[in-house]
Amino acid sequence: MNDVEVPAVQRLSWSVRRELWENRSIYLAPLSVAGLVLVGFSISLFTLPSRTRAALTLSEPALRQAIEQPYLIVSIILMAVDLFVAVFYCQDALYGDRRDRSVLFWKSLPVSDLMTVLSKASIPILVLPLVTFVATVATQTVMLLAGSAVLAASGMSPSILWSHVSLLDISRINFGHLVAFHGVWYAPFYAWLLLASAWAPRVPFLWAALPPVAIGVIERIAFNSTHFATLVMHYFLGGGEMTPGAGAPPMTMEMLTPHPLGQLLISPALCAGLALSAVFLLGAVRLRRVRGAI
Amino acid sequence: MAYIEARGLHKTYGATVALDRVDLQVEEGRIVGLIGANGAGKTTALNAIVGLTAYAGHLRVLGRDPWTERDRLARDVCFITDVAVLPRWIRVSQALDFVAGIHPRFDRAKAEAFLAKTGIGADRKVGQLSKGMVTQLHLAIVMAIDARLLVLDEPTLGLDLLSRKQFYDALLTDYLERSRTVLVATHQVEEVQHVLTDVLFIDRGRIVFSRSMEEVESRYQEVFVHPDRLATARALHPIAERDGVGHTVLMFDGADRRQLAALGEMRTPSVADLFLAVMSNRGPREQGAVR
């Protein structure tokens, strides 16, 4: 019989699409939060001219902070949404279909366990950060345009906004933070959750939390040290690469800038993190093969 | 080449032996029924064959090792294990989209034509469908895949009589009209026995009976014996005996037909009766599969 095959790229793309069908929160959560932010922002527009007029009397750093702050808050809120959705997605991704027994259907199809796990890992590492990035930049663009219109209508020059908030900078900063940091840098956390999701007989989130907590507690009692917890926390906070630059003013978009982004991507910590992610994901593939329906 | 070839297929769960050095062969074009009681090892055997469970011993399906090549094998082998395993969140159209996207042998038009007959709308979610309809949907997908081997494990368990009939009617008219190779495990023997070419009985992890249906028809006879002739009949070594109304039904293996005809009315036993006869001769099940 002839050996027909669907190209791997096509199978992977359908597998990712499948994830989006099942987990609509991947795009609905960022979009609806972005919508809420815009509602709040449009109410604040009533006072924008008076606030801007008052800010004009401030010194440059304070002025910058006053103007940029709403944009920074939008970025932070949507980043929190990204993280929240990613964690909930990962802990259920390989557990949910074992629980509802649909794993018996998925495994009857010519998609390898490796491809299934990779398609699921791509959601928090790539898809979700990109969706959140688009939602964030779109929201901030609307804010900038609406703000300009309101300022112009009240007889002020919108240039005060544009000189502090550049769309190019916003895109660059959000992209760097969301895709590089929340996506790629956090990959070991997501991979660990996926591993727990593939393994857990129930409540995968608790199973994911148990080993690190146990290690921390044992270390504390046995050696009276907290190296493990410090290490994890240090990595979570960006491993020193995400500390704002010395000159960056607080509460401005620059706060989110890795310093610099290139350095983050070539840092040994990231290489170690990605290596660890690969180990966790291969473990998840192995478990996906062995574990059946619950 | 045998489509399924198992030699010394073995599987244990802790101290429990689920498959006890099973030898099994399924040739192209056969429709094989695997019959056994609960816990006899049916599901374990089928799971090993479709690559859902690891095993010891030799097993080749279409010449491949199902445990290490499940996804490759899934292009040529379709299976339905358990009832209604389609995810509740998926829409009918999405299920078809996905399978069409990843399966090289899926004929979408065929699946849609079948679904049109069942009245299952494309925008319905699986969660909104009855269990019988979910099974029909799964069957629509499976039948639209031009597979070389179909494995069914209790595909109608827990469905009502009407849904079970619809399932097998569809399988019979649309699927089995072409030469197919099927391995089906079920309790409801009477629903499949007229399509089977072979039967296997499995008990406590071992294949205890393996015959083609022609062999069954030529070797086994049931005779309705009047009480007057019972002693004569028993002298011919029946393999099983049960009471009927006003007569006793005796089952014979390979007895002389003319002799039997003299004893009373004859017929070919049903697979279910044959199963019961074979099992009763194997002693009580209470010892179970646990050693």
C-alpha cells in the first residue's frame, strides 16, 4: 500500500488549532481584559485634559511618569493575564483529556505523543504571548489615538502624548517582555506544569507544587539554607537580566525592558532553563505514551 | 503477511496476569470476534494491538511494533475503544476538520454523507449529543478512514437497543460491503455473530478457543433431546447440557450427525451458547486471573 503522509508542519498546525478550539480563554481572556481596560480608559478621558494641563507644570521625569503610567499599567495587567491563563492552561493540558477519556480518541489518530506535547507547549511559550502582545499593542494604540483626539478637541496639542509614548517603543518593549520573557524565559515553569499534567492522577497543580515545596522545606530543615527557593525565585524574576536599567525612571514603560534584551537571550541562565524545559517536555512525552485514561 | 501476529504476548499488572503468553493471528479479510468475560484480558489484548499499552512477547500489527510506532500505525489502523470518548467541547465540524487535517486516508465527504443520514448537525457540540449520537459520530469518522484494520472494543457498551442496532447496521451496510479486516471485542455476541468469520474466546488471559465460523458450523451441534432419549444422548459425550422446556439441550463437538439426528431436532449453536459451554468446561472463574 502506498505510504501517504500528511506533512508534519500541517499536523502540528492543526494540533495547535485544536488547542485554541478547546481553550478559547487563550484569546478570549486577553481580548476581554483589553476591552475592560478600554472601558475604564474611556471614562478617564473626561479628566484627561485637566490632568494633562496639571502635569505640564511638573518636572520632566514626573511629567513622563504621569503620561506613561496608564500605558504601563495596561501592559502589566495583560502580562498578568498571560501568566494566569498560561498556568491554568498548562496544568490541564495533558490531564483534561485523560480525565474525560478523550485521550482514547486522540491516540487513535496519527499524531505522535511528541507532536501533541510540542503543540501544547507552544501555547504558553509562543501563542499566548503573541496574542497578548497583539492585544496590548492594539489597546495602547487605541488609547493613544483616543487620548490625542480628546486633547485636540480641548484645544491642546496631542504632541505631549506622542513625544513620551512612541508606538515603536511600546511594540518593542511589549514584545521583548511578553515573548522573550513571559514566553521563552518562563519555558521551564510551563514545561514543569505540563509534566505534572501528564503525570498527575488528579489535581495536577498540587502535584506540580509539591516537589519544589518539598525540596525547599527539606533544604531548610537539613541545611538551614534556602538556596533552592532563592534560585527559583531569582529565575522567576528574570535572573538578574530583567532588573531595570540604572537610569530608568520608575513607573514608565522602560521598567519592563530587559536590560538589554539581547543579553537576556544569550544568557547562560536561559540556556540552562531551556535545557531543563527540554528534559521536562521529554518526560511529559514519555508519560503521555504510558498513561492512559484515568 | 498476517495483519496481527502475536506470539507469547504477555502482560501483568502487579501480581495480576492480564495476558498469559497469548498466541494470536488475524489474517487479511477476516472479521474476528474476541469474546470473554469481564477481566478476561480482552481490553488489554486490544490495547496492546493498537499501541495503548506496553507488553512483553512478540507482537506485530501490519508488520510493525504498535508500542513504538503507534502514530505511524494509526494511519492504517482505526480503533474505537470504549463508548463516547469524543471530547465534549468539540463541534462536529471541528472534529471533521481536525481529522481531515491530520489523517491522510480520511474522506471528509464520506463522513458528511453518513452524518447527513443520522441528522447530527455540523455545528452541534459533542456535549449536546446523546451517547448514541456520539457513537454514530465516532463511527462516521472511523468509517470515512480507509483503514486496513479496524479494532473495536465494546463499541456499543451501555447504549440502548436502538443505538446498538444503528451502530451495527451502519457498520454492516457502509463499511463491511468492502473486504475489511476487523477485530471486535464485545459482550453482545448475538449482535455481531452473523458478520464474524472467526471467533476467539479468551479466559483468564489465555485464548481458550479459536475457530473459524465454518468450523463452528461443521463441528458443533445442539440437539433438543426428549427425556426418553437422554441416556442414549449422554453416551455420545456431549460437551454441555442445559434444560429446556420439555427437553434437554445437549451440545456436541464433532459427533456423528446421523446419530444426533436420531436423538431430536438439531441446530448450530449460537456463539453465546458455545461460549458458555466452553467456559463451563474450564471450571469456576472464582480462581480468577489473579495468581
